[in-house]
Amino acid sequence: MSRLHFASALLPSGWANDVQVVITAGAIADVTPDVPPAAGDERHDVALPGLASLHSHAFQRGMAGLAELRGNSTDTFWTWRETMYRFALAMTPDDVTAVATLVYVEMLEQGFTRVGEFHYLHHDRDGSHYDDPAEMAARIAQAAEASGIGLTLLPSFYAHGSFGGAAPHDGQRRFICSVDQFAKLMAASRKTIATLPGANIGIAPHSLRAVAPDELSAVIPLAEGGPVHIHAAEQVKEVEDCLAWSGRRPVQWLLEHAPVDRRWCVIHATHMTDQEVSALAKTGAVAGLCPITEASLGDGIFPARDFLDAGGLFGIGTDSNVLVGAADELRQLEYGQRLKHRARNVLSGGAGRSTGRTLFDAAVAGGAQAMAQPAVGLSPGARADIVTLDGSHPSLAGRARDAVIDGWIFAAGSTAIDCVWAGGNKVVEGGRHKLRQAARERFNAAVRRLVA
């Protein structure tokens, strides 16, 4: 058992002062506001619940910054993807472990305490299958265990190169499974995470480009009630190709043909009509937004104001991990809307409301739902995922309550984070993860070889 005392803490009921939190067996056992610190309490300034990065491709952290050289034609998501394929085809299992460990360390230092790993690097470099179908999933689990981050493993089903069941091309050879092969991979992946504290599993049909309708119907039951994540409508070309194939836009097709509900997380959903925005919001599904990656890839700007006005739910993800930061994702989300609407505090939700607090609350709730986490925030029974902010940071000085969150998101960023507990374990102190140096050294050695 451990006891923490916070001068101020954001509870599900709102801000509270002088809050004592008792942690037992990795979970929050008791939360008591308005009590003075007791002997033995570890004392901190400001406590927030940890956030989930609901969409991550961990291996892509290794290629961050390597796709910024302009080609002979207009660079797009589709040209970036070729760079990603080349990098993915070179990685060994040890490389994946090294890269994933560092990115999970970075996530924790940045305020993310759980990751939804949309995992599709399944096979060996030549496309042959490992003796253990979950070999690469096990490497993700090892990285999560070493770093301490909570893992929601989302093995991705990927069968085709484009809409209509087109044959995959050679660059996708490490991703490809039949339905039967994927069922075996799912079973092996369940065993792999069975002993990992706080871990759970869902499925991730990659996209309508990569999954035919009959395959989608076949793999959804493999989630066994867990979360279902899928990419949709990230790119204009994707929408155009889906219309050519089916006469429907990607989100429209999903809403008409798939059992989309609160278990689902639709990643990106960038290009939707007004009708799709309203209909997706009504399903209760979470929109998985990755604003930094969406900006990096030139995807477009999600219709966030309309979606939230329709009652839609969202969470944030780090996706390509080109830049890892909870505050950065939330800031980019709001700033994109400011550029689109030429206004400020677009997503605040109303007069007199803090934009940072509104974004943060929504991301906590949406991330927990997308990760199938039953308890949310700093409350009894929830996993003890806690982030503290340094009240002496210049961008937080003199601030209280919601103004602290605004200062963190829009001014201070990661430099305001002091300590992080994940599953009750204090893994970050003074803004530094206990494995930072070792993880960096292993990552650097792997990437130097990969880019040589």
C-alpha cells in the first residue's frame, strides 16, 4: 500500500483540495479530499488522471523524421507509406522491442499511461510466419512490461492491398493474414498478454482497403466482446476509392454494414459529410483522433466542432509517433479547429468554459471507453494511473484548477510533468522515466543499423 497527498486533484466530480489517494495492488483503493497530509504521505502539487494514447503504431517511432525529403512528385500520405513499408521490412523482433520500449517510455513521460497498440507487423521480414504466431505481439508486450505502460493490444487483420479484395503488394508482406491465420494469431496473442498486469485485448480490422466485407464479418467475433478499432476516411483518395468500389463513403459503408457501437473506435474519420458526422456520433463509438500525425501526413482536419455538437465522443492517439505528447495532441486538435474556423477556443463547449479542461475531460473518457477500461479517472477501483504537474513551472505559476490544465496544454507541454504512476508504480520522477537512458541506448543502436 502507498499513500499520496495532492494539494489539488482533478477527480471525476471535479477539482478537490488536499486529496489523499491510497493505492493497493496497482489500483486506487480510496480517495479522500479535504484532509491534511499525514505522516508517510508522499506529497505533490497537482494530480490528473493519466491519458490513453488510443492509437499507436510503435515501430514507426524508429522512422520519425526520415520522410521529410521531398520527392519528384507531390508528397502525400501515399508516398510516405512507401517509406514506412521499407522501414518495416527491415526490422527484426529485437528492433521492434527496442523501438516500442522507447516510445512507451516517452509516452509515460508525456502523460500517457495506457496505449492502444494497433499492431500489424506480424510476420518475418520475408513474409514467412514465425513458429509462434504472436512472436511480434510478445515483443510489444515485453516493451509494455518493461516501461510499465498499460497495454490494450489490438492485433490488426490485414488481407488486401486495396478495395474490392485487391492482392496485397510485396511491401505489405509482413502484415498479411487469412481469417484462419488471424484467428490463430488472436488466440496466441491472448496467451501472450494473459500475465501482463492491466493488459487487455481487442481487434483492429485495418481498414476497408485491407479487409473485404465477408472477412470483416468473420473477424469481429474474434474480439470476444473487446474493443474494435478500424481506420476510416483518413484520406480523400481513400474516400474516392471507396465510392468507386461500393458507391458509399468509408464511414457511411461502416454504419450501413457493420455493427458499429460503443465498443468501436473509428480512427481518423477525417473526411465525413454532415450526415456521417451525426450518424457516427449517435452510435456512441469513439472517434480516434491523431492530430499530430494527421497534420504530418497532410490528411486534413477532423470536423471536431460539428462532431462534439452532435454528442460525439473522441480520444487521442499518437499514431505514427513522429512526436509523442499528450498536451501536443490536444493543442494540435484545438489549433487545427482555430485555423479551420478562424476563431479561438473553438472546442471549449461554451462561454466561460476552459478549452483545456474540456479537451482533457473528453480525451480521458473517450480513451477509457476505446480501451474498454471500466473505471475512469482518480476514483476507487480504477487502475492507479496518475500524472502530477509541477506547480512551480513558469507556465503554471499563479494558476489554479482549470487554468493549470490550460497552462499545461497551451504553454508548458511536457516540461510541466513531474511524476507519473502507472498501475500504481512510480515510473516517472522529475519528468524522467527510470528506463530513459537504457531505452534510448538500445533504440539508438537499433535505428543506427536500420538507417545505415
